[in-house]
Amino acid sequence: MSPSTLLAAGAAHLRGDLEEVERVLAERLTSSVPVVSDLGRYLVESGGKRFRPALVLLFYKLLGAKGEREDAVELAAVVEMIHLATLAHDDVLDEAPERRGRASLWKLSGSQIAVLEGDFIFSRAFRLLNPQPFAIRERIIEAVEEVLEGELLQESLRGRVPTEEEYERVIRGKTGALIRAACAVGALCGDPDLPEDRLISIERAGLLLGMAYQMIDDLLDVFGDEALGKPRGIDQRGGWLTWPYIRLVERSGDPRLLELLRGPLEEEQREELRTEMERLGIREAFAARARALVEEAKGLLGWLADSPLKAVLFQGFDFVIERDR
């Protein structure tokens, strides 16, 4: 299934709910301070896949939609607000000039204002979260802590070659944790009495899906098509060496390679490295690892009754692997 077909299929089930999420985002990111509202609007209008809110809403519906729909919509908005706040901070750390084809927030407004805007969005997200049951609040707070731990670990590893275990710890935290929380809080809103073993399987599936999501992001950072709006080489330029580079250093046995990777690369050098990764099967192996995580995640959710919603969910899982941006 192509990405456009997938999105059309999902929209038929979630269009009204996602429109409500957009309304909540626009409403909650306003302020009496004009610059705060302007920057919040800029982030929201930058678009994005709204993948995390869609997961909240899908699990809410799949688990029976027993809770209030308004709560599910607000939880979807909370998860997206936390994601937006981390993006505002990430782009400052990575010095990424663009996101989704538009200037990054820090490039538009300066690093200090971008960081403060991210902090403001975190604060508004937690205000929305306040009335929710403890089990839901706890999972989102835990996820935020893990996101920040993952980001801090990544920062501590810049400029050297991480181990594969360190790389996996980073992606579990910075991306896996929030996607896990999106799935879990949607399920708990859908069925507050969900048996513990089923909730655990949803959380594990969400974590694996999130790790695969970040792995594909990292693969696109090396091999993506810049014409589609996905700049390449941001990780390496910022001193963060992801799994393809880790494996390349391991496989090459060339002590000069690490020194090369620590500095800025010319496009010709990048192309040579990509060619070598292809020759060594690194691209294929990395994509296969991500695919295996997604298939494991699907297997953990085999107990969900077959339905059009389950088909959309699993198509969304596949889209994580098939996307090109």
C-alpha cells in the first residue's frame, strides 16, 4: 500500500477526531504574549504526520471507546504537544536549519526563544494532562523522563562511536518511549479496566514501533532523497553516529575512518560512504532490523479482533517502514 493510499484509509476512520486534535492544539498554544502564540502556530502549521495522535485515537477506538471522546482527543493533543516541544529543543541541539521544508524554529527566532517556546509547550501539555487518571498521567510523565534521558545520553555520546547497545538505549528513550505512551494512554482511555497482560503487550508493541520509527529516520538521514524535503547528514555533522555509521566503522577496520567521521564531510565523501555501506549490505541489514521490530510488534497485538480499524493500525505500522521522509 502506498503512503497516500494509507493516509486516505486512515483519514476515513479518524478525520473528525484529528480535526478536533488540530483545534485543541491551536487553542492551547495561544497566549497573551504574541510571540508565544506566533511560534506555537508556526510549529502546528509546520504539519507533520500526526502519527502519535493517530495512535492514541486508534487504540482508544480499538479498545472499545468506553472513555469520553473528549478525553481521547485531549490526550492525543498532549502527546503531540510533547512531541512538538522535543522537536523545538532537538533542532537547537542538532543545529538543524530546516524541518519539513520550513526553517526550524531556532533558525526563525533564535536558540533561546526556541528553547523557551519548547518549555512553554511542555507546561501547557501538563496542564491538559492534570485532570486525567493517575495511570494515564504516570505513563506520559514516565515517557517524558525517558525521552529526556535518551536525549542526554545521545549528547554524552557525540563525537565518538557508540556501541550498538548505547544506540538502542538512545532510540528507546528519545522516540520509543513517547510512541509507547501514545498507544498505552489511548488504550487506557478506550478501556480503563484493560487487563494488565494486554496493556503490557500494547506498551511493548508501541516501544518496538517507536524504535523502528527512529531507525528509519536514521536510515533516511544517510540515504534519503533530499528532493523530498528530508535533509541528509544532519546526525553525522552534529557528531551523532547512528547504527549505519557504527556498523561501517566495525566492518571497515580502517582506523582513519573514525577521524574522517568526526569532521565535516564533502558531498563526494558522503557519497563514497553511502556506496561502501551499500556494498557491505549495511543499508539492507538496518532496514531488515527495523522491519523485524515492526513484525514483532504486530505479533504482540494478535489478540485484537480483526476489524477495519485493526487493518488501518497495522497499515500504519507498515508505513513506518515504507515512508520516504
